Amino acid sequence: TQLLEQSPQFLSIQEGENLTVYCNSSSVFSSLQWYRQEPGEGPVLLVTVVTGGEVKKLKRLTFQFGDARKDSSLHITAAQPGDTGLYLCAAGGHAGNNRKLIWGLGTSLAVNP
Amino acid sequence: ETGVTQTPRHLVMGMTNKKSLKCEQHLGHNAMYWYKQSAKKPLELMFVYSLEERVENNSVPSRFSPECPNSSHLFLHLHTLQPEDSALYLCASSQILAVNSYEQYFGPGTRLTVT
């Protein structure tokens, strides 16, 4: 059973467009993180959200944690080719485990010039 | 060096070879992790070391053997691997018991191909 569902799985857009990707679960988590991974590299942490309803902004990226702490979204405004990569969500605190992250499969984003 | 480094970046080995992957973290963290990343699968946690003690081993085959000599270094010793072990092996570190202890910082990975 996949605890974290990410959608869409693939997304190809033109430079300048806006997009939203989602990370959903039926479980409640203590925290949720978003990472971006470029080909041949490890995931890079973008943001951590811990409070239900929390919204964080990182330049053109807006992250939201659901009120019930079961889901999250990432919105990118005016996407650029440099935003291309695999966006992974990971959640912590499931079943009281304070070391293990639960990972989604990721959304593969391609931003075309 | 900064962050988390891994060597080698690429490794091709036969099924009868023995090799080791190395990870070093320069962040002052007290926990280190090995993950396996394969296509169409979520990141698979293999081993966790906290304060240099192995605290989690997610039923990984014995052909993978971790070693953590100190809080900055982590090794993954490989022997008699199978072709299905071909994957990207990622090392990560975090600060356990910190406010944001779930935040993990990754190295660039070792792309392993078993022939």
C-alpha cells in the first residue's frame, strides 16, 4: 500500500505556465517535506511544513500543508526550465516513528523553453 | 567539502565482486542513512545509524553490509550482488532530536550497475 500518492506522475509544460502538484495520504503526519531531484543527483530539500493549514513560499514556489495534515500541494508560478526535475514529497511521524520518512513516487516535471 | 559527499559516483561490478560505497557528511549531524532508489519505486530505506549505532535495518539482504565508524562516515559494503541490485544508492544525514529532525540531506548518490 502506497501511503503517499503524488499526482500527476508526469507533467510537461511551457516556460511561463503555472502548475500545481499534489501529495495525498489517508494518514496523519507530524511533518511533510518537499524535495527536488535532478537527473544523476540526490534529492535536495526545498521546504518542511509542520502545522495544518501552513503556507510557505520560496520565491516562485508555494507550499501548503492540508488542515488535517494528510496532504500537501506545491504550486509553481511562471515555471522556468531550471524548475525541471523530480519533485518528491516525504512525510514523517507516521505510527510514532521519529526517524523514518514515508516517500511518494514523485512528479516528474519538464519545463520546455 | 560541504554537505554530503559520496564516492564513487558510478560503479559497475560483476556478481562475484566485492566493493564498498563511501559517504561523508560535513554537517555535524548525528544520524546517517542508506537508501536505494529504483525506477517506479519510492525511496527504500535500507539502514539507519543514529549516534553511530544501527537502529534500523529494513530486512535488507546480507549481501549489503553497512559500517559506521564515526558520526561523519558511512560505508556500504557490497558482495555477490544480483542484477536486480542495480540502482542509485543514496546516503543522507539528519540531526536526530532537533526541531526539524525529519529533514534529511542527501549526497549525489552512487549509480550502481551489476552485470
